[in-house]
Amino acid sequence: MPSANAPQVRFDAATRPSLSDQPVPPGGCLRALRQAADASGLDPVAELYNEALRYASEGHLRMARERLHVLLGLNPDDGEARVLLARVHVAGQRWQEALAALDEARSCGMTLEPGLRENVEEHVRAEQDASEAHREALRAREQGEVKALRSEARRLRTENAQLVGRVYETEREMRRWAWTTAAVSAVTIVFISANLLLGPSAPEVTAPAASVASVEATAPSADAPSVGAPAAGAAAVVTPAAADPAAPVGNAAVADRAAAALSEAPGLDGTTLQVRVRQGSAIVSGDVLVASQKTIAVNALQAVSGISTVDARGIAVLARTKGTEHVVESGDNLSVIARKYYGDASLSGKIQKANAATLGGGNALKIGMKLVI
């Protein structure tokens, strides 16, 4: 039965004109040819068999098959010719055709040589096994290629996500730097104006501190006393007082600017920081929630006029020591989250491992998903 997907073949070619003087009798041209040969004293069946046998013995298998096919067209019930055709197919290692010829010979009443059919069937099975093994090898190779392509696609998606995260983080850093620079410039202008107008004998001004920062400034002289002033919120700012009007006040002014920079820096909510200024070096200590806040604080202090170096070794990142929870937002990926909390995008594997059940073994994030840091 033809397959539903088999192409539709049409046999609508024009018939050929015939030059025969007599009409074709019932049974078709082959029977007419045989009758004509018999009438002329020629035995085509025997002659075709003998020719096929001779060609087969000489190794001309194609010509032997052609003679036998003509013979069987003249006499389809010739079982001996079908056995010879099966042997020709065996010689040509055409096992399926040989098996079909043996079955037709047996249906014509021929007794087959013992072991001949079994030998052909064994070769047919071997050929089928080889074909199946070849198909299995092709399937395995295709599956391997598909797995390799999928692995490469996952790697490219991961790299793309990391690149997107780096671009996003770079844009955020640029915006932070812009705001920090503007804030530092404004505070610097205010303090320079105050120093120019009030001079060294002006009354001491207590610098405001944000609720997220506590600043302590130390004068170069060990004998210079410190005066504490209450700060807005929960933190306090301590600025040095000069022993006399001629005492240096450089560290105090720098400490005031450092406190203002931390107050104005966005993203430091929930942190507790202390800074000391000594000879142009700022020493920061305290706690921040995530590593990105440590970076914000260091960048803000480095932008302060009068501070050449910042020592942030005393800042503890609570996300590293106590852990926390992150709610996924738009634009987040594991690299961005690792950079924010740990300060290192390459530690995204720790977050993925800690949230294996939530992520289902992958790295796809959904907005609103809660991740353990």
C-alpha cells in the first residue's frame, strides 16, 4: 500500500505507433513472441537459459540477469530459471533479491538446495544489522552534534548575559560618578568659600553627616584636642579643634569634606561607616550590606580634595559574613548580583549553587524571585 507521503506519479505518456501486421493475441506480446519463436523452430526459453548460464559462469552477471528476466517474462513458471536467477543475485551479493527469487522458485514447485536459503537469510540479517548499526551511528553522531550545539548556545548565552551585566554595571558606575562629582564639587565650593570668608579665626563649623556615616578626623598633631558635635540621624562627625588660632586645620577640613561626600553618595543606605583622615590618607571602617556599597564609599572618598589614598580594609561586607536575601529585579543576572553583593562577578556560581532548587539547576532568573546570598 503506498505511503500517504508518497509522491503522486502519473503514467500519461503517449503510446507508440505499432508496425505489426497482426494484432497482439490474448496474453500480450511476450506470449506472441514465444508462439512466433516456436512457429519458426526456435526454443527461446532454453536458449535464454543457456545464454544466462554461460554469461553467469563468465562473470557477466548483469547480462545473465537480463536474459533470465526475459526468460521469466516468456515463462513465469520456470522454477529452474528462478533458482539460477537467485544464484546470480548471490554472486552479486544482492541478498534481498536472491531471497525473493528463492521464494518464487519454491512457489513454482522447485526443491531448493539444502542450506542455500539459510545462507541467504543469514546474509540478509547481517546486511540489516549493518544497516541498523550505520543508522545508529548516524543518530549518535547527530545527537552528539546537537549536544555540542546546545552547549555552545548555552555558553554564548552565558557570555552574553555577563556582557550585558557588565554594561549595565558600567552605566550605573558612570551615573554614580556623575552624581558624586557634582556633590563633591558643591561641597568643595561651599568649604572653600567658608574658609576664604571666615579665615582661620572663624568659629568652628560642625560638618553634617548622613545617617549612614560616622566620621572621625585626626589632626597631624597628637596634642590637638577633638570636639564632638551631634550629627543628623544616627551618626556623628568629630572634627579636630586647633590648640591655637595658628594650629593647622587641614585634616579637619578634609574630614568635613569626607563626611559630606559620604552623606551625598547615593546607595549607602543601611551602612555604618567611620573614616579617619591622616596626612591625606583616609582610613575607613565599619559595615556595609553589599560589596557595591564598599565601592561607592571608596569612590566617594577618592573624589574628595585632599585625600590621596583610601584604606578600606576595615570595611566588612555583611553579605559575605552574614548573608542576605535578594529579590530579582529587571536587568538582573547572576553575574550582576555577584558583583553587587560580593564585589566579584566570577562568584556567580556560589549564588547558583546556593539556589539550585529555586533555579532548577539552571541560571534563568524571573522578576520577583528570591535568592539566598
